[in-house]
Amino acid sequence: MTKLKVAPSGADFKALLLSDEDGFRGVLRRALQEVLEAEMTEALQAEKGERTADRLAYRSGYYERQLITRVGVLELRVPQDRAGRFSTELFDRYQRSEKALVSALAEMYVQGVSTRKVKAITEALCGHSFSASTISEATARLDEMLKAFFERRLAEAFPYLILDARYERVREGGVITSQAVLVAIGVDWEGRRQVLGVEVANRESRSSWGDFLSGLRARGLHGVEYVVSDNHGGLKAAIREILPEAAWQRCYVHFLRNALDYVPRKVDDDCLMELRWFYDRRDLGEVRRDLAQWVTKWQGKYSKLVAWVEENVEETLTYYRLPLAHHKHMKSTNMLERLNQELKRRTLVVRIFPNAASCLRLTRALAIETHEGWLEATRYLNMEHLKEHKKESLRALAA
């Protein structure tokens, strides 16, 4: 029996991506074809050839349509029905971020800020070369859609708000700079995660975060009870100014990373691990008891670390005000991790954006893609826990 290759080498993976029917392109085409067939079955309430009283219409062949992807142009057969009932969003939804990625690459070529290698990449992605007018028209349509989404009215309340930033390299005025991509995620009272805002700023500062949060307020953001972020000074100041009614949680993951600055490079004992364990405790009383023991145990060996923890640890314990079921998800900014990973994976292809608009275009398109996936998934949190927790708190105060 032939032994299966579990982890292909870089060369093997490259060959898989570049091959046609027997490689990734063929796999992707077959997978998307199955999606179209499943959508048709759902629309008609019947499988192909199935006899059922619930059938809403009958199939009527296919028409050909191309889908542009990062591995080339895929030829797909879109099913039709006699009544014209069936419609698919697969093309628009799949291609939105693809268009943004291709636009970013193509702009590099059109503006002359890259090499012939970029031209080869864009042609391989889309099967044809780009002119300046083609790019201009495509990006204008895409930008209009993205702008509409990120200016939408935020009608519902978002009790939980998560804020974070990542950095991308952008060419501005012939100089390559590192610019901040500011992101806001909210959890509504249905327990669903939603992407609320994505903006590009020259840097993280009180003014940039203040403008960002003020923009969310102007669009209707309300009902925020709890905010999670890192310890950036400008961000903290903006939260206090724009969202003074909200409790603030300092991300414990960032806090533990910061703790590394106060110990020798190689720590071969349990000091940091014991610090990490505090965030698995079930109640605040248990944390305070264990923290006192930890301080006594380690202050002789790591006096700077212990002093820093005593001064800052309270900011990381705000999540104990929430119901226990929410602790795992709301004590850090990890809720944004999937989005940040996808941003990193796609932006690595571009490496250096030709301008800030191109950076914003791609990151926003990817954010919408993630947003739609979240809305289609089961709810992220059971907000009944929070409602009951608030009632219990009020009863305790009244007693």
C-alpha cells in the first residue's frame, strides 16, 4: 500500500496550486459546483429527479459562467429552473474579496510601483492583463459597495465591543510606512458577532481611535456595556471619552505578553505559568486569594514583575463582572483572531500596498466576508446568560 503524504513540501504545494484538473483548481471547481447544486436543491425543495409533494419547481438545464479566483478562472455550470426561481449569491460573495485582492495587485502594476512579476501574477489570477481604466472602473464599483456597508446604520444595541488594530505596509508619497488598520467587532443581544467598522489610520493614537469610535457613535452605536482591547494609551483614552458608560477589560493575552518584559529572557520556573492560571478561575475571590499567594512566593526573585502585576492586574479582571459562560470569550481580543489571521494571509500576497485606499479596500472586503460567515453561523454567545446575570446583580443590590 502506498504511504500517504501528510504534509506536502513547498514545491509539492506549489505544484498542486498551479496544476489544472488534478490539482487545487479542479478541487475548488468541483467544490463550488457542489455548492451550486446544493443551493438549487434547497431552492426547489427537491433533489434532482426526486418525486416529492414539496417540490416547488423543476430543473431546466444549466448555463456557463466564469468565476475568477486566485488559482485562475473556473468554468462553472449554474443550474436553472423552469420558473426562474433559483438565484445564487455565490459569485458576488466569493469574488468580492478576490476583486479587492486583484485590484491591490493590479494597482501596483498600473502605477509602476512593482515589477513585471506583479503583472504576471495578476494575469495568472484573472486570465488577462489590466489597463488603468479597467482597474479604475472595477475599484470604483467595489468601493461603492464597501462604503455602503461601513456606513450602514447600527440600529440594534451591542452590549459587547471588541477593538483591535494590526499594521500593514503602505506606500505613500514614495515612502513605505506602517499604517494601522483599526477594527471594531460587536456582539448584539442575539449573541451574533458583527463587524462594525474597519478604517486605516497613519498610526494608533487618541485622535485616530477617537475619530473611529465617534464614527461608530454617529452611525448609531449604542448600548455598549463592556469593551475589550489592549492597553494602548490612545485607545484607552478614546474609550473613556467616547464610551464612558462601558466597563473596560484589558486583554489578558496582551497582558501576559507584556509580562515578559519584566523577567529574564529565559525563565525556567512556574512563575509565568501560575500567572496565566489566574484567568481560568471561576470567581474573583479565588483569583485574589491565589494572587496574594503568588505575590508572596515570587516577589523575592522577580520583584519588578510582581510590582508591575500588582499595579496593572485589576484591569484584566473586569470580565468577572460577566456571567461565567462568557468569561472564555470576553477576557481577550481573541474573538478578532480569525479575522486577523485571514487579513494576514491575504495581505502577505500584496506585501506593500500602493496606497492607503488599496489597503482599506482589501481589508474591508475581507471583513465583510467574515461578517457574513458569522451571521450564517449559530450564535456565538447565549445572551440570556447576561440578561439573567444583570437581574441577579440588581436583586443583590436591592437586598
